[in-house]
Amino acid sequence: MSRNLPSRPNLEYLKNEAKDRLDDLRRADPRAQLADAQFALAQEYGFASWPKLKEHVDALAAAWQHPLAGAWVANVAQSKRHPANQFRSARIHFTVRGNTVEIVDEFVDESGKPVRGRHTLEADGVERAGSNGYAVAASFSARGLETVATRDGQVIGRSSYAVSADGRTLTIADASGGSLIVLDRV
């Protein structure tokens, strides 16, 4: 019986599935190797080998671009800036590779000083420790990204990054309602 791959298959998920399969195979044959499990999994998905399955998944990943990917510039007039972050201008660039999201931001703060930052998130729902005692869990949504920040086990912030259906506008909103940043695609 052949299984269908999801529309956006994840190679890491398939690798973990093969490792789980290896455990099952070893119960029947203790000499089973990971390559045996990968081969069996590839065949279930209709591929002649693990390398063929991997090649297909890599090609799909290269062809698909996440809606967040690319450069965005803040529309300050339409944004509701947080009182503690009255920036004059902002530019954000997202690079999405699999579950990895790299965010490079450039702001000009209220005093006119440029501020740059680079952040990398894994959008897999797993909480990861960051700087200054914070931890962040991120996951993809239908047209964006959701993040939850914690400190000492307590939720201190939730944000959503949502791209409009036409792909031209990005809104970054915090759940508290303290800010809503509107950005236009560059």
C-alpha cells in the first residue's frame, strides 16, 4: 500500500519516522539498520529508494517559498507602536528554510539611532532558550508565524505574524494589544 506525502513534506519528520520504523524492524530482526528502515519508508511513499524520496522532498522545499520570506518595510502611519518602542522606521527580512526562520531587522529608534538585530527561530513548536533568560516557541500558521515567549516558566508575550491573502501586507501583533505593526512587501 502506498502512502501519500503531505503537500509540504518535512525531511526531519521523515528521518524521525525512519528511526521509529527502525525500532519496529529491530524487534523482528536485531540486525536491521537505519538504511533498511529508510528504504522501507521510501517504498511506502512510492519511491524506489531513500535518496529518491529525499531528492523529491528537497525539490519541493526549494520550489515552495513561505509567505513570510522576503523583505518588508513598516508602514508607520498604519501601525500602532508600543509606547516603549516608538521607532521612526523599520525594515525586516525573513529567510525561511524548512522550519528555520531567520529574522534580520533594522530599526531607527525614536531618537534616530539605528538598531539592528538578527534572530533565528525553529518553527516546530518546541520552546528554546534564548538570551536574557527568555525562551521562545514558534510555529507556522496558515499564512505566517506564531510565537510564545516565556521567562522563568511564565508566558510574557505572544505574537502573530500574518501575511495578507494577496501577499503584500504583513501584520505583527502582540496578543496584549500593545502593538500592531503593519509592513508592506518590498
